[in-house]
Amino acid sequence: METESARRGLSFQGWLTLAAGVAIVAVILIWVPASRWFAAISIPIGAIFAGIFYLWHKYKPVKPEDVDKRPLKLT
């Protein structure tokens, strides 16, 4: 049976998991100097590509007739 908190969004367990993940990343960024450089380089690059893909698909949406075009004929 579904609880009220599960229907409203992220459950308590979900929040704890998110907090633990953020804490682990913070500890790694503090203790491992190479991870700071990796994060400093990869996060902006990822944000730039995400923005490019967002704008691309916003102004050039996928048409229904293009969905079945599979160049490798994979199913």
C-alpha cells in the first residue's frame, strides 16, 4: 500500500540517500585534490552540453515520422 509521503514526492529514505550521496561527494572533493580538478572541468562542460542539447531539441523537436528511422536497423 502506498503511503502519503510516497505519493507527494521524495520519501524520507530518498532524502537520506540524497544527503548521503552529497556528503560522500563533498568528502571526496575535500580529501582528493585531483577530484577537485576533475569536478571543476567536467561540471561546466556537462552544463554546456546539456544547454546545447536542451536548446537543440527545443527548436528542432523530433517529429513522429523520424522516430522509426533507425540507421542500423536495430530493434
